Amino acid sequence: MHFGFRAMVDKPDQRLAELSFSRIHHRIMYFIGRNQNCSVSELLKILGVTKQYLNRPLKTLISKGYIDQQADEKDRRIKRLALTGLGDKLEVELTGTQRRRFAEIFDQVGTEAELHWREVMDKLAGKIRF
């Protein structure tokens, strides 16, 4: 499992390193991209991390123009997060690399193996509460 994971993150990790980013930056952009205008609290819950862990990489992504942060219209204390055009482009690039790799492997192993793999992943993900 470890080596499979490393194979999936290798190319995105290389690209992130070019930008002086790490996997947490990718994870933040990935989940904001799928939960546009989520609050910081919602993102913390999705990622399962502490505010302290999220703070530095989130601020970096905001300051470099990958994420936009706006106060909520109804409650100004709540900060809403969204990918900028730059952030969306990078997130699509990073995640696209992984999606293409999965597609290559699924083409090699066949549909039945892919369905079994997806079933296992669904069962594992079902154990996580957020």
C-alpha cells in the first residue's frame, strides 16, 4: 500500500516542490475545489486537522493567489474559501496527473478489478466521519 501511494503522489509532489509547496497545499486546494465557498471550520472538519496545522499552508496559498478568502455575507466572522483561477488550474494539473495514472492502471487490470478496488475504497472511506 505504501509503494502504491508513493507512486500516486510522486509526480504531484515534484510539481509542488517546484512551487515550494507540499501535499497539504494540494489537499487544501483539492477539497476547496470540491467545496467552493466552504468555511475554514468546514475545511478543518473535512481534512481532519487542527487550525494550527492548517494555518500556515492556507495563508501561503491565499498570499500567493491560489485561494480567495472572503468574509461570509451574513456572519463576517466566518471566512469563506474558494479557488482562484490560478488555484483551479494548479489543482486540476495535480489531480489530473493522479486521475490519468489511475485510468492507466484500471485499463491494465480491467473493469472487474477496478470495481473491486472502488468497493474496498468505499468501505474504507465509510469508516471516516466528518
